[in-house]
Amino acid sequence: MASDFTVTRKKQIGEFVRSRRESKGLSRRELGEMIGYDKGADVYIGSFERGRTYIPPEKIRLVKEALDCEYEDLIP
């Protein structure tokens, strides 16, 4: 079972991703496509934003570049 810290951090990262994405005027689908998801791009981004999953390690650099943010904003 996930610790309270882990759950809280996932939600913080998700809220950051959503806020940053919206401030850049990107849809979930657009951000998903920018980081290499084709089918279901909006579903993957939605799961990050809701704090259900972390951004996969191989996608962190792409999200960082797309959202113009720091690594620390995206990792637990």
C-alpha cells in the first residue's frame, strides 16, 4: 500500500502538470502527443494529472521540455 507521502506527492505532481499544461494552452491530447503517446494520449495525461500514476521515467525529459519546467517539479 502506498504511503501518504507517495499519494500526496503524486497529487502534487498531477496538479502541477495540469496547471502548467493549461497555462501553455495545451489539451491533454496535445501534451500526450508531444511526449510520444499516440492512442489514448489524453487518458495517459489524465492519469498523471489525477495522481493515479507517476510520469514514466522515459517520458520525464519530454514532459519537462513540453511544459518548460524543472525535473524537480516532475519527480517524487
